[in-house]
Amino acid sequence: MSKLAFGVAGASGIAGAGGVVAYQNGLFSSAEKQEPLSVRASLVKEGYELVDSDEKFQAFFSEFKTNEEFMKEVNKHKKDSENLESDNGDKGKVALRSLCSSYFNSKDNLDKAIKWCVLRIQDKSPATGTWIASEGGDQDDWKNAFKKSKSAMISQKITGITDSTNDDQGKEEIKKWCTENKKLPINTKNNPIQANALSWCTK
């Protein structure tokens, strides 16, 4: 092989090796690079349930309207003349739907979408029975719920529940557990908690 041919071959080999290294290090933008998922796709993939009804949008707006950060975000989607601070949810639900849609279609608002635009365990009605009210609920309902669930709660090592926990102590502990855990979002990770809530926090 001539010196010229050898030089060309060597340069080609070096370029080829360099190309492999550059590709492996992600220096080339290529079709093989995976596009980041939209917030909607990420939520669906993880088993979240998106708010999609006027009834829920209105309920969420009414619940969160005292939150300054929430109102700052939702006001970006109001009509110019609207005053959402004093709204009962009729206008707020429209603005919130628009806000959530903007989150779902983005690729960088996942945390906010989870905070205000997905269903929580407490937002789904049980297939049988009803949720025991956390505020103003009948104390006998909580006591009965504890009696029914004590063994399972001990088995799952729920904080504050032991063999020696009496009914009066237990009703406070189960009420605390239900109040905290029913606020968690519905998703695949929280399926076991949701199952427990449906069993322990209903009457």
C-alpha cells in the first residue's frame, strides 16, 4: 500500500472511531435521541388520573382559591374583565381547565400538574359505602373503622397502632392516617395506599 493510500485509510479509521465515540457521548443530534414526554404522557404512564369534568374543575378551584400560588397561575388564564378571587367556580373552572391543559401539553410543569390537575384518592367515590368525613365525622364511625381495620393496620405496621391500642386511641390514629393519605394522588405507586383507604376509611 502506498504512503498516500495508507494515510487516507488511517485518517478514515480515525474519523470512524471518533464518530463512534462522539455518537456514544451524544455529541450528534440524531433521530435516535428520544424526545422528552409531555406532562400528559408522563402522568398517564405513571397511572395518574387527570381531572377532566366541569364538576371536578369547579370543586378544585373552590378548594385551592385561597392558595396564592394557585391563584397566580390560574389568573393567567382568566378573561380580562374577570375577578376570580370572588368567583364561586363558574368562571374559575374554565380558567383552571385551560391552566391544566397548558400543563398537560408542556414538558416541564409536572409538579404543578400533580398539585392541581390530577385526582386524589379522596376525589374518587368508593364503589360501596362512603368516605367517613375527616372534619365533623361521627366519632362512632371512626371507632368502628378502627375495630374493623386494627389487625390489618398492625400487620402493615401503621404508626401508632399496636395490640395495646384501645378504641379511643385507635379512632384518632385511623382518622389521622385517613386524612393524610386520602390527599395523595391516584397513581400506580399509591395503589396499595388507595386500597387500604377504601377499606379502612369508609363506612
